[in-house]
Amino acid sequence: MDMHRAAGLGFCIALSAALCGAAAGPAAPDNSGMPQYDSGNNLVFPADYREWIFLTAGLDMAYAPEKQPSNGHLFENVFVPQWAYKAFLRTGTWPDKTILVMERRTGATNVSINVQGAVQTTEVQGFLVHVKDVKRFSDGGWMFFAYDAANGPGKRPDDVKTACIACHQAHGAVDSTFVQFYPTLLPIATAHGTLSPSYVAETPKK
């Protein structure tokens, strides 16, 4: 075989390999956003959460009818790993190992040129993390962890943790999570028929 034919054959082989690789799609995702635990069975805070999918932001939310004390505004930003988000789009529910991170951030008015409404500031008050790990936790596999922005991570007290789990089980739209507050995912769950009966029963008909 002469050098020109060998070079041409090599080019064809390389091109075929490249085309096959492109047809196969992107490489499989790494384990970013998978839960990791310390020796005390506490979730290691996922420091890269802001590289995940942003789901929603709530402003001054409260689940009890009584007026809540407030020292200004509070925004609650929710993030989820991309792999779990894509799974939800396909199925309408959360896969095992899903992590939902709520970042609680102070809001302020009259910032810079803003003269109306509230904006988020650089002050983070803390985090609440909801993780699904069916082999590790009861209550449907979900557990809550809290992290104080000033003093570092720590597991929520049992009484508060229990209250959070009970509330989510009673009122969560999908798999004990508050998808009713995630405007891009609620229609997905509705289309897949994965809304919880309790949420459907307490939602006023339009």
C-alpha cells in the first residue's frame, strides 16, 4: 500500500470514529450532585450547588396563617443537580439520590438605582437541604439537613426535622416535595400524572 492510500485510509478511520462518537452523544455525566455523608451520617454540604439548575425563588414565604416576624425580606432560592432535573423532565418525579438545596438570602429595598420592590443581597442567612436516599432514610427516603451560613453545617434538631418531613408528606405536590412552587416543573408533573392525591385534594379547582 503506498503512502497516499495509507494516509487516506487513516483519515477515513479517524473520521468514522469521530462520527460514531458524535452519534453516541455526549459522555456520561460525572457524580456531581450526588449525596456524600460524613462519619456522623450527616450530609456533606454540596458546595457547587450554584452550578446546578435553578428551580425557583420564593419571597417572604410562610406556611402558617399567623403573621411571621420579619427583619426585612427573605428570598429562598432552590437548586437541583442537572441529572436529577433531567430525570424529572422524563418521569415527572425525583430519582433516588436527588438533592434540593434551598439558599436563604436576605432581601433589601432601595439598593442602587432600584426604588421599588426588593432585590437579593450578598448576605446568606443559611441553607435547608432536602435529600432522597431510600437505602439510608425512612419516611419515603427523604431527609432534611440545615446549614448555618455563619457557623457551618449542622443537622436540624429532631423536632424541627420531624415537622418538616410531616408537612412535606402532607402537602408536597410530588414525592413529598413542594413542586407546586416550582413553576417550570408543575406542568411536567401534571402531564405525567405524578401529583400526589393529597395535593390534588387540597388544590382548588379552576
